[in-house]
Amino acid sequence: MAFFTHHISRSFSSSAARSVVIKNVTIIGGGQMGAGIAQVAASTGHTVTLVDMSEDILKKSVKGIEGSLKRVAKKKFAEKPEAGEEFIQKVLQNVSTATDPAAAAPTSDLVLEAIVENLKVKQDLFGRLDKLAPAHTIFASNTSSLPITDIASSTSRQDRFGGLHFFNPVPMMKLVEVIATPATSQETFDSLLNFSKALGKAPVSCKDTPGFIVNRLLVPYMMEALRLHERGHGSKEDIDVAMKLGAGYPMGPFELSDYVGLDTMKFIIDGWSEKDPDNPLFAPSELLNKLVAEGKLGKKTGEGFYKYK
Ligand SMILES: CCCCCCCCCCCCC[C@H](O)CC(=O)SCCNC(=O)CCNC(=O)[C@H](O)C(C)(C)COP(=O)(O)OP(=O)(O)OC[C@H]1O[C@@H](n2cnc3c(N)ncnc32)[C@H](O)[C@@H]1OP(=O)(O)O
Ligand SMILES: NC(=O)c1ccc[n+]([C@@H]2O[C@H](COP(=O)([O-])OP(=O)(O)OC[C@H]3O[C@@H](n4cnc5c(N)ncnc54)[C@H](O)[C@@H]3O)[C@@H](O)[C@H]2O)c1
């Protein structure tokens, strides 16, 4: 229970780091979130290196960025399609790709991670990068649910480590949660806050507490929707319609789950259940586990709670 009741008071450690103007960014993970963040960073004049595990994945990431830029350009340059095409090419020139994070880390002001929601994998990544990146480089995680303090513990730069939690789809969602751990320096926090503003986002300041602000409220809501459905008290279609038309949400909880990715949902819930085993809300869901086991991960695989082909 301590996981959900503890309170961390924010105190900034004294730090050798100065406030950094973030220009060169390495983003690790070219999935939904990493590609979206890369797009927005490149669109706002940052130099971006996008890293993932294979050239094939990176090709897909860049294709996704191009597709999203086309939607942005269609609106932004409605009257001037050739200016729209120029904008797309200019943004894409700011993005390079790599399969080894070591390639870009030495010249990065910020290394931002958006890989799988697994503590050990994130710790291994940052532990390795800590030895490669210069002293001034800030590290940040886009984790949905893991404590930033735990991820940062694999490095020797806990004062230069924070959370930057973006929302999906990144080009459309204005919010960024900027998370300071008790060890994050004021300079690092300011750099991350200013970077979020430079991306055209609206940052809010968060403590390193479970779910930060949005997911602390969103996860119980989503889990209640799942439990309601599992008890047979509402079809997923009716629950989605009800929350869209009755609460004004743009997507119902099952549509949103498919959009986020059911594998990510499961990682979040399994992690919280481990930390708070007595909370029935976080107990394993047979339905969610079955869909993930069948590889039905939502929109990205063509099927989740709903079918998309
Ligand atoms: C029930 C199971 C429970 C399991 C329990 C597990 C619990 C865990 C839950 C926690 C999950 C946390 C995840 C994460 O940490 C935090 C999040 O990110 S939460 C997700 C937040 N996002 C949302 O809530 C999105 C809600 N949806 C919307 O806002 C909209 O639907 C939309 C995505 C913007 C799309 O809009 P629509 O009107 O529906 O559709 P359109 O396609 O017409 O789009 C409108 C408009 O937007 C443009 N657009 C859309 N996407 C993009 C894009 N990627 N790039 C560029 N442009 C885009 C599109 O072109 C349209 O433009 P227009 O035509 O209007 O000019
Ligand atoms: N999906 C969402 O709506 C959402 C929103 C906010 C935050 N997040 C968080 O962002 C992170 C990424 O989520 P996503 O939805 O983009 O996932 P995703 O599955 O779409 O993409 C993850 C990418 O990371 C790559 N990857 C995995 N391990 C790697 C490693 N060691 N090195 C390099 N690349 C690696 C994978 O190949 C994949 O392309 C997670 O921590 C998630 O909790 C997700």
C-alpha cells in the first residue's frame, strides 16, 4: 500500500550541471511515442537522432512521421501545398536514425527514452549510456508508470535525470508532464521545462509519484471500465459510447486502450499490481492477458478489443 500513499517532498540537490539549452536530442525507441516526439522536436528546429533496434523498425518510424507530417501540412499549408511539401522535407532533414545509441549520445544535450515499459530494460539502457554521454547531457524517460528514481538509479547522473511524459498522439496532445525526482537539480528541471515549451507543448510540473498526475487518475478509470465489462454490466461498445457522449471524452476506454497498445497497458497494470498486490483494481485481467497472449495489441497489430482491418 505504501506505493500509493507515500509522499515525496521535492528538494533539489546541489549540482555541477548548468541549465542546458537543448538543441541536439537523441530519442531511443521509434514506436508510437518515440516517433511522435521525434516529429515534434524536428518540427521545432531540433536536431534529432532516432534510435531503435533495427533498420526495418526505423524505416517504419520515419514513414509514420512522414504520414503524420502530411496531415499537419495539409492543415497548416491548406492554400499552399508546395510550401507544405517543403515544410515536410525540411523537418525530415532534421531527423537521422541509428541502431546503436552510442552513435549519437556523445553529441546529445538530451537523451530521451521511449522504449518498452520495463524497468530492467530501461535501467540497462541508461546504465550503458551513462558511460558514453558527456557530463552536460540530460537523461529523461517517457515512462507511463515506472518511478523515475528507479530508472535513474542505474546512472551516476541522478541530478541530471528527470521525466518527460508525453501523450499519444504526440503531435496532437498539448500536455507534457515534467517530473522531478528528489535528486533532480533545479537546472535540469528548468532545461526540461524549457525544452517542452520549445516544442510548443504545455508543461505541468509533477512529483515522482505513481502515475504522476494524468495516469494516477486515468488508470483507475480505465480499470473500472474493464471490471465493469468483465462483470457483464456493459458491453465495450456501450461503455465507449457512454463515456464519449456522456462524459465528453474523445475516445471511450476500450478505444483508447487499443490506441495506446494493450502490451503497454499490461506492463503498467502488472507493475502496479506487483507494488500494490492487495488492491483489487490492479488484479490481473483475464481478458487483457488473453488478448496480449494472442498478439492482439490494439491498433498497431490490427486487432485488440476491436478489429481495424
Ligand atoms: C479498458 C482496458 C483497461 C486496461 C487498463 C490499463 C490502464 C492503463 C491506462 C494508462 C495508459 C497510459 C498511456 C500514457 O502514459 C498516457 C497517454 O498518452 S493516455 C492517451 C491520451 N490520448 C488521448 O486521450 C487521445 C484521445 N483521442 C483524441 O484526442 C482524438 O481521438 C484524436 C486521437 C486526436 C483523433 O481525433 P479524431 O477526431 O478522433 O480523429 P481524426 O482522425 O479525424 O483526427 C482529428 C484531427 O487530428 C489530426 N490527427 C490525428 N492524429 C494525428 C497524428 N498522429 N498526426 C497528425 N495529425 C493527427 C487529424 O489529421 C485530424 O485533423 P483535421 O482533419 O481535423 O484537420
Ligand atoms: N502508447 C502510449 O500511449 C504511451 C503514452 C505515453 C507514454 N508511453 C510510454 O512510452 C514508452 C514507449 O511506448 P510506445 O507506445 O511508444 O511503445 P511501442 O511499442 O510503440 O514502441 C517501443 C519501441 O521501442 C523499441 N525498443 C524496445 N527496446 C529497445 C531498446 N532496448 N533499444 C532501442 N529500442 C528499443 C521497440 O523496438 C519499439 O519500436 C513506454 O514506456 C510507454 O509506457 C506510452
